[in-house]
Amino acid sequence: MEESFVQAITASYQPKGAFLQLGAGVLDGQVVREAQVKLPLKMMNRHGLIAGATGTGKTRTLQLIAEQLSDAGVPVFMLDVKGDLSGLSEPGQANEALLERGEAVGVPFVASSFPVELFSLSGQLGTPMRITVEDFGPVLLARILELNDTQTGVLSVLFKYAQDQQIPVVDLSDMKSLLTYLSEGAGAEKIKADYGKISTSSAHTILRKMVTLEQQGLGDIFGEKEFEIEDLFAKVDGRGTISLLNISDIQDQPVLFSTFLLSLLNQLFKQLPEVGDLAQPKLVFFFDEAHLLFNGASKAFLNQIEQIVRLIRSKGVGVFFCTQAPTDLPESVLGQLGNRIQHALRAFTPNDAENLRKAVKTYPTSSFYQLDKVLTSLGTGQALITVLNDKGVPTEVVATHLVAARAVMGPCSASNYTRIVNSSSLRNKYEKRVERRSATEVIAEWQAAEQREQAKHKEGAAVKKSTSRRQTPLEAAKTQASRTLAREGVKLLSKIANGLIGSLFKKR
């Protein structure tokens, strides 16, 4: 049995080119070192899933894959939910458990550190990451503002009008100015024919939600200098940089940070050129806590995710979703994930049992395992794996004892964290916000011009009114009397002047 197991795994996991060493197969509870489990590097852009219950080792699996990608010169972007991935910047410490694991899987433990960049949405825990509202787009903005379909339609009108008029919409202040202007007065009349009318109630609701976001200090992610995706592709001495987005200070805003990650993926999709299948990916993007992305998502939002996941592979980017169960992801997305690493699942409740049954259905059948029993009996640092081989064919399903991560499996020291943040050239690039003429200033100029035009129009109308009005008979009599009195006054003054002049000449 063991011999046939080794033959089957070796034949299935034998890539011709570069690969990631995931571990060694497990049969009947025993690690079989000869059954090496490898993931072809060229298949990393076919996307993947890392799933499992809390405490089963998902984060360490993320870490060991990121380490090997970095060694291969592939940059990595990862969400650091708790701030405990910063240990990648420091070499781990050998201990008996790590040495035993290395011996068991045939990959000796060798401590190592890796090049790391630290980012933060708040700017408090690393280099600030920002994006402009116009690049974020109406669908994603509606997602974080929790708008309904009607309100999302209003946002779409605002974005379309700004695009047509070439008005930069950089931050939430710009969006508020645009919304207020187009929902009342001259602005509302201006768009009525071509874009439709924006209801006052919808405008007020959207405005309140934007103000709430700003009050929570979360509006800072919108603005400039906008993060440039080229900075995710850095290398140090030939090794790919591991970029970590630390969101430990905004963990209570899952919709915000998960949607921001999708916006980064969207920018990668829009800006990167088509490259087809490469010998290794240009970037691998790990999407931790992926279930947060899909909870309560609108149809338009889900469609955008599906499109990005389906097409971004041809841009040389691989995406790995990390969550508790495969059922956390829509089937349309799950079907795009060719590489599966499933840690242990629990079956304590009827709902757990149903999720287990569904998870088993996502794997090929195996002649060596009863998959439902294996998934509930895997130990920490073990996983059920199937990936795509060099030809894109799913490999044999195998319970795997995973390779140990080589860096610190936890947060790095506070002094090292500070050093990484302060010494980063990207911090100098992005730390200060940049202000430029955008929608707020443009609309203020429009309103000032409209007010001047209105004042000029009122003044002209008043003059015209005063000159064109006919006098009443009494007013005409008074006018005539005034004119007569004026003429007689002039004659009298003339006589007096002539008398005085004559008198002077007589005296002389």
C-alpha cells in the first residue's frame, strides 16, 4: 500500500521546472517522506484556496508559501490581520519541534529572514496606502457605504458626470461637493435632461454615510498621493519583497479593508499588460479573511470579483483566498481556484457537517483516503492538498505534513518594526497627502460664476424695469412742474446776475 502511495504521489507531483516544496504525504497517520508534495511555480497564477478551521495553521501555510515565492524572486502581497506576519523580517529560532518536522518531510529547517515592506490604511502602522475615489469606482464605494441599488445608481450618475466633464474626484470631500451640487439648484437642472434627477432623500442618505465614514477616520484612504501598483513588484538582492498591509488597528471595519484589497486587484487588472503563461508569476496576492469580501455583497459587486479573478491570470498575477471553508466563496469564484490546501474542518454542529460534506465534493476522489474522515482528523500543520500539475491537470489528493516556515512565526520585535517603517523609501514617497485642484475647487468656481451671473442679471432687470415703466398723471404733472420751476429759476438767476454786473459798470 505504501509503495503504491509513493508511486502515485511521485508521479502526480513531479514538476519539470521550478516548484514550491509543500511537504510530504501522510498515509494511515504516518508521514511518508518519499511522497514529496510539490506545487509548480508556473501554476501559481492559476489561483488557489487555503482553508481550515481556526487554529489549524492556515497563517503558517501562507507564510511558508510566501517565503518560497520570495526566494524564487516573486513579490508577494499579504493582508496582515493581527500584525503577526511581520516576523517574516526576522529569522526563526530552531527548536526540537521544527527540527523534527524538517527531518520528517525531508526538508531540513534553516532559519531565514525575508525582505518586508509594511503598509497601513490609517498610516499609523506603516506606509500609508491611498486611492482616489474615481479609481475606487461606484460599485466598491457603494459597498463600503452599504448603499442599496437605488443609491448605488445615484453614485454611478455622479461618477459618469465627473468623467464626462473631466472633473477629478480625489477624496470624499470632492464626492460630497459633487453630490450636493448635482442634487439641488442649478446643478440639478444641468443634469436633468441627460442624466436624470437625483432625489433629495437619496442624496441626503449618501451624504450622511460619507460623513459617518469620515468621522470614523476611515476617509483617509481616499486621496493623494495615490499608491502606485509598481511598488508591489520590488525585489531585494533578487528576492521578491513581501508587502504586508497591517490592518490590526481597523479590524472592526472588515468591509472597508476587504473592499480596499479588491480595489488594488482591480488596479492591477486595469494597468498590467497581457503576458499569458509565464515561467513564474509576476506577483502573488493573498486575500486573507476572504469570507468578509462576499458577505452581503451585491450582484454587481460579485460580478466584478468574478471578472477580476477570471481574467487577471493572463496579467501574470496569482490570487490565493484564505478562509475557513470552501463554502465561504461563491461557486463561480471557487471554480477558478486550481490549487487547494484544506486544513482540518470541524463537525460539531449540523451546519458544520453540511459544510464538511460540501467541502469533500470540491475535491477529486481518492483511492487512499476517505476524505470526510481525513478532513476531521488532520493535525496542526497538516492539510489535504490538490494542485495543478505542469499541464494544468489536478493532482492526486494527498494529506500532507507541511514544511515549517523559516522566519519568526509571529510579530517581529518593536524596534525592528520601527526600523522597517522609518527606513522605507516608500514612506517618504507616500507619507504626506498631496492636495490639488479637484471637484471641490471646480464646483466652487462654478457656483461663484453662477452667482455673479445671477447678480448681473438681476441688476440689468432692475434698470430695465425702472426705465420702461409709464408715469401716472400725478407723476407727470410733478415732473412738468419741476421742469418749469427749474426754467424760471434759471431766468431769475440770470436777471440778478445781469443787474449786478450793470450796477458795477455804472459805479465805475
